[in-house]
Amino acid sequence: MDRILTFGKCFADPIAIRIMRVTYRSASTIQDLQSILDLDRHTVDLRLLKLREAAILKPRQDGRWLTYEMNAEMRPVIKVLISSFYDEVKWSPECLEDDRRFQEIKASRASAQD
């Protein structure tokens, strides 16, 4: 029962929804999430804790970095919920800015690998 309540609270939190959008697209470190969402570490950490408790995200040790990725079992559920509210989420100013910063980080990493 607690996990269901935590899950619901995650969908009532705009920052948690933004984190879900990012991690749905790509596994991300805390530093990535801070940069993309333009938030401080404490704010991101609190949301990641709740998303882990709800089994929406799972951490993965990637060398010295802790990477968060969408729990494979939850991907279909998250996809349905986010797509049900696509217009509200997609066109929010915060999400548009997140998308822009996500693309910038992705492009800078691609050019660094070349």
C-alpha cells in the first residue's frame, strides 16, 4: 500500500514528473539531472529518493557515477500516464526548457566523443 501512495505522490509532484521524462529518454546521473532541470542537488536527491521508493527508477553504479534509469517494469505504466497528459506536460515552459538543455548536453557529449 505504501508503494502505491508513494507512486501517486510522484505524479503529483511536477519536479518528479520532469525527472521521469528525462530518465524515460536516457539514464542520467544526478549531475545530468541538475543541469537539465536547473535545480540544486538537494531538490533532485529528494525526488530521486521518492522515485526509488515507488520503484519507478533504479540506480546503477556506472564506474564512479551513480546513474538512474527507468525501471523496465514501470516503463509501460509511465508511458501511458505521461502520454495521457501529453499536452500539459509537453508544452509546459519548464519541460520545454528541460528538452532544450537535454539536447544541448546530448550534443556536447556527442561532439566530445568525435
